[in-house]
Amino acid sequence: MIRRLQQVEQMVQNLAPGHTVENVAHSPSSRHLHVSPLAHLGFENLCEESYVTNPDVLYRLIRRDALPMARIGAPDQPVVKFRYQNYMIGNQTFSKLCSRALHPNFPILNLSGGAMHPIPMLDTALQCLRIFLESVNTDFQFFRNEEIDSLFQNYVQGQSCPSQGAYAAISMVCACASWTLHGAQNAITERLVETAMRVLPGIMMEAPDTLAVGAMLLMTTYLESTSRSSAAATLLGSVTQMMLLAGYHVATSSGALSTDQLHDSRLLSRAYVMDQRLSLRLFKSPLLTARLVVGLPDENPVDHHGVINLPEGRSVNYLRQQVLLAKIQARVYNDLRSPLPCAKGSQNHLKATSKLLSELQQWANDLPASCRPPNVAEDLPISHSLQITSLHRSYFQTIIAIHSSIFCHVPYFSDPAIRGITMKVVDECASAARNILCLSMHTEKGHQFMLDVCHDLGWSIDGLLLSIVLNRQTPGAHQDMELLKKFVASFEANKPQHDGKVVYEALTIIYKSALEALSHTNQDQDQPDPAWSRLPVPASDLQLNPPSFDDHSDNTCIY
């Protein structure tokens, strides 16, 4: 640990004014400390190791619930590394803002001890069901309407729940109704989610059924939307195993599907989409592969669920397009972001990048013109507009995942071809982040899924901050600041709903840090070739799997 801090301190000193980047001393990388070119631009470590296990602090958004441009370094390196960001910005604004956010009073799900919170009774429960069926279940059918309606009717008539999964389903339906009315992470919503999650051990001991699977997918969706992606991935792993044990993957490979098989297939497709997204966010291998999810949802299913009719007379199937994007995301991880491609070489990486960008562009070109990114057809129902917007966000996030993948493989930077495209990569990621911001500007800020939109922004927007800092003397940086300002200002109107949320804290830090960086533009004008605008060449003897440092006690996984 001490040796690592000494190396960090040496790099900080070498980046001080008067030192050029070429003078930076490079030490061999290890699987515990990756020194990427972007490490010298900042934005790598934001929190201390003590916060690794807390899914609600800023660490979980920017370092592990996000897909940063510069995911560099081990999470056990302390806040001293804020000096990178401070140097890039010009003062200690970044470190001070982050230090205040390290101890927020974010709500913590209490899953052990204490009495169970009761679920709503009678008329209140039926009102929750009506809200759920009209909002959440229209976006994606977590439960068949007739099945969940029958369960609630029996519940209000005083019958006991037939299973732990049914109890969790009732609780999650009520939680989603509260989410719709009051926003995520309010006290009522959190208590209802707690109630559902506290019966998970019982669900694990029961035979899998669609009520349990739907409830667990809802829990996963809620956790992911509230910046608890690590917990969401853990829960998704459990429900995925349940679906495989129940044979849901067999239904996807068969021909004509019965009503039950169609629902099972949709649940598996939903899990597949979430799995690929989480694998990119958390830098982990996906659980579901193309061998398990071999088909695609029908373009025009018999029940017409998920079909969006467009003004030009064409239609798209929301879930089908999600799965198509997820299959590209799976290849992005396997070909570009997993540890394995590092042995294939930088030129193969560039070829794979070009191929995946072409596939992604082909996906966009195949969409009808009225919903081709970034277009959103007018006069669509709000639910369909949100679905199109969600597809576009995934599209732009996949662009970021593809371009920024070069920063996952430090040895590639010994190749001049890689170094030559570094600034282009930053620009492409910033451009995608701008598009995501613009999409979000068209979403009603009070909508129940706006927190999910905000979480997606935190997953993508660090590239825009990096671009602003690197191009602070250009008009484009000021235009980006205006875009950020409009978005943050729109949330100020709903401050009681968003105050204290991880994503809101992170976006505020990004905005204030970028604003502070621009305020130092005049000071930088006296330095025509500042250190922060140049990238170092890695040591020629950089190893792919070098020995670890003397500190063998740290087994932290580095992504």
C-alpha cells in the first residue's frame, strides 16, 4: 500500500506545472494498479476502500455503477489521488465536493433484524395494483395481468399468500406504485422493497414460478435504477439461475410459443438485456450468453405487447430492439472489454472496434426514420416515447463502451496508432454523452423513471467532463457547460425528490467541477502546451500479467 501511494505521489509531482509528461516515470503495471494514459488526466479514483461495500455512496455510481472514461487504479488507493483531479481543474474544488459526498445519509435497505413492514391492505392494495398495471407493467410485462390480478383479489379477500414468491410479488407491485407516485428511494418505497427482499431466502427454497421471477426482476430493476448495480447484479444472478432451472431458455429456442412460454421467454429476454448492461457497468462477465438466448422476440407477437406504432405506418418491437442491442453489447464485452482480448494486440482491437461500430450503426439504420437515433417521433404516447428514448440511451452508451474500451488495455498505448486516436475517443464519448443529455431534456422530470434516466447519465457523463477540461479554451466547452447547466437546473425544481440521491450528487459534482475548470481558462492561456493536454507513452516493458506488489493482502479485483 505504501509503495502504491509513493508511486501516486511521484506521478502527481511530475504533473505539476513545469514538468512535461515525457518525464513521468512509469512503473510496471500489475493487476492491482493499472496506470493508463488517462490516469494523468484525472477522474480515476474517487473514494476510499472503506466504501467499497456500501452500495449507496458516490463510489458506487462513479467507479463501479458507472462506465468511466478513466476507470484506472485499485479502489484501495485513498483520496490523495484527488490531486490529479485538482490539478486538472486548477484548485481543490473536486476533492472538497467529493469529500462532502463520502458520508451522505443515503437510505440503506435493512434486510436483517426487526419486524417486517406490513404490505398495504384491501382497497389500498387494489389501488396499487391499478397504478402498476397502467404504468410499469405496460412498459414491460413483469407479470401477466390476469395472474397478478387474481393474486391480489385473493389477497384482499383474506386468503393467505400461496408462496413466498407471491408475497414478494404483492410487495413489489405496491413498491412500484409508490415509486410511480412519489419517486424512488422515498421511505414508503424503500420499506416495501425491503419487505419483498426479506423473503428471498424462502423464494430460493421454492420451485421457480413466474410470480417469483417477476418479483425478483422488479427488485433488480429497482436496485439498478437507484445506483445499486452491484446488488442488482447479485440478485440478477439468482433469478437467472431460477429461470434456467425452470427451462425458460428452452422455450426461446422452440418454434411457436404458448401463452405461458411467451411470457417465460420475455422474462428471460428481460434478464438478458439487464445482464449485458450490468456486465459493461461493472466490468464483469455476463451470465447469459448467446447460446442460452438464441432467438429474438417476435416483431409482432400475438398479444401485441411491446409494439410501438409509428407515424409512417411502420412499427418496432421494444423488447426485440433491446435484445438486438444487448447482443451487440455482449460482443463489446467479449471482444473489447474483457481481460482476454488484451493478448490479441492493439491492431486486432482496432479492427474489432471498427466492426462493432459498424454493427451498431447498422442497427440504427434498420430502425424507421422517425425513431432512428436521436429522433423521437412526435405525438406518440408518453410510454412509447420513453421506450424509444431508452433505446437511444442504450445506443449512445454502447458507443461510449466501444470507444472507451482502449483504456481497459494499458499495453496498447505503446502503439502509435492507439495514441493517435486517444483524443478522438474522448471526443466521441463526449458526443454520445451530449446526445444522452439532450434526450433527457425531453423527458418529464417528475416521471417515475426519471431517476433511472439520471442514473444512466451518471454512467455516461464523465466523458463530457473530461472533454470540457481538455478543451476548456474552446467555445465547445462553454456550450457543453450550458447543456449541463440546463439539465442540473431542471432537477433543482424537483430538489426534494432528488436531493441526497447518489446520481444527483454525482451530477452536481461533475457540473461544479467543470464550471470551476472553465473559470481557470485565463490562467491556462499563458501555457501554450500545458501538461494536461498531452499523453504519456507507457513503458516498453509493460507486462500483461506482471507480478503483484509487495502488498499481497489486497485481493481486490480491478476492472
